[in-house]
Amino acid sequence: MYHEIADQLIQAITKGQFTSKLPTEAKLMARFGVSRNTIRRAIDVVYQQGLLRRVQGSGYYINHVQLNSKHAVNLSVGAGKPLVKNSPRPTSKIVTFDKAIAATIPLATQFNVEADAEVYRVIRLRYMDAAVYALEESYYLTAVVPFLSTESVNGSIFEFLAETFNIAVIASDDYLSMTKLAEDQATLLDQKPGTHRLTLAQMNYTKNNTLFNFSKTIYADPKMSFYFHSAHLSSN
Amino acid sequence: MYHEIADQLIQAITKGQFTSKLPTEAKLMARFGVSRNTIRRAIDVVYQQGLLRRVQGSGYYINHVQLNSKHAVNLSVGAGKPLVKNSPRPTSKIVTFDKAIAATIPLATQFNVEADAEVYRVIRLRYMDAAVYALEESYYLTAVVPFLSTESVNGSIFEFLAETFNIAVIASDDYLSMTKLAEDQATLLDQKPGTHRLTLAQMNYTKNNTLFNFSKTIYADPKMSFYFHSAHLSSN
DNA sequence: TTTCATTTGTCCGTATGTATC
DNA sequence: CGATACATACGGACAAATGAA
């Protein structure tokens, strides 16, 4: 219940329905017909995403997150969704799409994924507006994701998983660093080998914190930037 | 109250008092003599920092965060504390320490800091084990931070602020990107100009979400990495 | 396979504290 | 000072997942 309320509040804020402040808790209680605890729980979710400033005795103020760079990713919302409004959807060119065993994958051993786990391997170039912006290498545990359609691999895999298996990201571990492009990576990204580029390694967990996906994404644009909001649960 | 309990739980976990699971909520209620809501609130805090996996019907499992790189920063704990256990404390070499007006600072205008705000400016080289690891450019609003001792600037400013003014980080906005080193930056960091390095721009907020500090840190080591855990408030 | 106790997840109502205006 | 609004804490009830009998 508080999940839905949180979603509605987030939508309302991003749509600009509340310009400077959120209604008071009392008003929100009346509007949604729930108890104060439930409203506060929902507000916690919104607050955690950095959309609110909370001031005791005064109210909840809207925070307008700034993403100056054209290529910016907001990591605090969970999966790496580009947060630029009305951004065009990325397209993909598949490099590899097969199955593998975790033990044979460097990324998997690095993150202590169970060695004998079977995974779908998807390596693809990601395009935005016909320009390549990332090289993505992602893996899906077949124990959790029994099937991956070629169609979804060409589009949004996460959307496919949500619709088909009701798999959603509950938590994620994110590691940001620079990688020196190897020959093959460089040619795929159309850059010089040895160039340093931002790289996001990610572990994604779903219900009950079971790992279902891990990936490594190298971003082509040197101006790429990542945003992340960290908020303690209560502000005072 | 739940804050203290959360702190105690975090300490207990990092000290290795609980190896695989946390005690049940019922036991924690008894141990701390508080209600279930309070315990759960405290656990929320711990969970948010990525130290726990929670499984309905089963319990809370300890998560051991992996930071493979020697130079790794955990951003989900708030300020940029190095999380390597027993890591030596960094030392500093001051490049600049004076006052300035926000309007004259590119970083401040970029983040829409009130133009006429007065700030302490601290530019310093950060050393770990006699080796330079970062060039830090940080600003403290004098409206919130009335005084900065030279002593603290040579050591830990955040510790000084906590002890002296009871200023703690409640929330932060973090921006990670690469910067191409300018001449002066390159010489300070002992690198070639034009080199790409990881850069963390940070806005730090204290009680009632008032901004008290913003900074930009360029990390010398190309192997530098950042960790960040993102967890939705409830896992199921 | 079913049942049942355990354990966490959600929601409610209430009371009191504290900061803001 | 009083009214408003958010912060914390308690107790109770039921739902849902887990794990063992």
C-alpha cells in the first residue's frame, strides 16, 4: 500500500504537481485514506530517492535534482535508468547472447557468484540516437530468470523481466571505476585502446534479496556522470 | 533511540559479533527493551547501508560487502569515508585555506549555491602512507560553520565539525565523473596534464537538510573505485 | 503434501516530544 | 504563547514467507 502511495507521490512530483511543498501528513492521510504510519512510510521512500527535504515543524519541501550532464545516470533509483526527462529509449546491437557457467566468467568470480550457477550472457552495444554510448556485459541467473526472449535482449530486458516474471530490482550493489579499454572493447566502442572510461559494475537483487543479475557497463562518453543520493532515514 | 540501537548493531556486525544472522526481532526487542517498531526502525538503518539481507519468514542475514580494490570508497554510508578496515588516517598538505563568496566559485554556481553565501575554501592534497591519493577542493558555508581551525584543516574537518558544532552528515548528493587534469592539477598530483581521473563532487547536508559543505575531489589512482548500495525500504 | 510454529512485512490507533511559525 | 507539523515510541492485529514436523 505505501508502495503505491510512494509511486503516486513520485509521479506527482516529477509531473510538477507539487511545486515547492508536499501537502501535510494530515492532508495526505485524508487524501489516501490511510493511517499516519503508512503515509510516513511512503514519504520515507520518496525521501530516500532524494526528491524531498524534510523539516520538522515545517513540512516536506521538493528537491529538484540537478543533472547537468547530458549523459547522467541516477543510481539511487535502483537500476541504472537514465533520468533525463523524455530521453529517447536506447537501442541495442547484440554482440553475444548465449549461456555460460559462472565459474568461467571473471566478473562472476570477482563477485563470488556461486561457481556452478548457469547464466544467460548478454553482451551488447547500447545506442542512443544512433550513437553508441555504452558496451554492456550482463548476466542473468537461469535459476531465477528461466527464459530470455531475443526480442527483450534487443530492447529492455528489465522491462521484460518485470512483465513476464514479476522480477523487480529490490536492491543493488554498484561499483564505479575506470577501465582501460582493451583492443576488442576499443574497436567496439570506436575508441583508441588504452583509453580510460567510466565503468559501472552492478549486482541486482530481487525479492528476498536473491541475486538475479550482474553486469559491467563501459560508457563511451568521457563526460558521462553518475548521480547518487544518500539520505539517513530520519533527518533530525 | 533507534539511532543508538542501529549504531550498536552496525558496530556489532563490523566487529564480527554476528557471523551469519542477526538475532530475531523478538530477541532484539528483549535485549534492548524496546518495542518491535523501534527495533525494525533500527534494522532499517542497518539494512539501508547494505549490511543486511532480509528474508521474510527466515531472518536477517549478514552481508559482507566486498571492496576488492585497495582504494575503495563506500558512498552509501554518507560522507566519503574509506572503508578499508584499519586503514591509516590520511594526512593533508594545504594548498589554499581562505574565505570566498560562492558566486566566484564555479563549483558553487554549478550546484546553485546561493550566490552571496560566504564560504571557507580549503584546497588540499590528501596523502595516504606518504603517497598523494587525491586533490580535494572543499567549501564550508560560514553561516553554518562559523569557524574552522587550521588544526582541523590539517586533519579531519568532519570530525572537528562533529565535535565542535555537532554537525553531522544527514544526506548527501554525489556526482561521479571523469575530469581531464589541467596543468596545475596535474603538477599537484604528479601526473601528466590531459590525463582522465575519477572525480567525486559532493554536496553535504546536515540537520533539516541545510547545506553546509560542497566539494570536489580528484583521485590520483586510476584504480580508484566507488561502492554504493541502494536498497528499497522493504525487501518484499 | 499438509500442517504448524516461527519470523518478517504491513497497517492501524494512540500518545508524547520537538521544531517551526 | 499557542497552533501546526514532523519525529519517535508503544501496543496490537493480521498477512505472508519460511522451514521443519
